Amino acid sequence: MEDIIPRLNLKEIRKKFGKTQREMAAHIGCTTRCYQMYESGSQSFPNHRNTLLYFLSRQWEKGVGLL
């Protein structure tokens, strides 16, 4: 079954919006270290956080939301 929300490339999203790993961690509600593990692929990125980041990035593209 195909995911409704696409899997995101965390580093690509972070760089695109000029965020630090610490800022990204705060936006998705985890520690900086946890975010680093998600970004490096050493820890799988949970679906609920992927969904949250997907919708945040859509808002950032529109210039709306937490920057």
C-alpha cells in the first residue's frame, strides 16, 4: 500500500528552509540528538512526525506558520 503522505528527505527539507537540526527538532517535538539520528538514517523516522513535517513544510512554502 502506498503512503498518502510522501516520505521526506529530512536534510533536504531542513536545508531548503534554512533550519538548523536544533530548530527542526523543536518543530517536530524531539531532541536534537534524536533528530540527528532520523536525518542520518540510524533511527527510522516515525509516520506521525513525517506527517507533521510534511504539513509544516507546506506552510513554510506558503510563507505561513512557524519559521
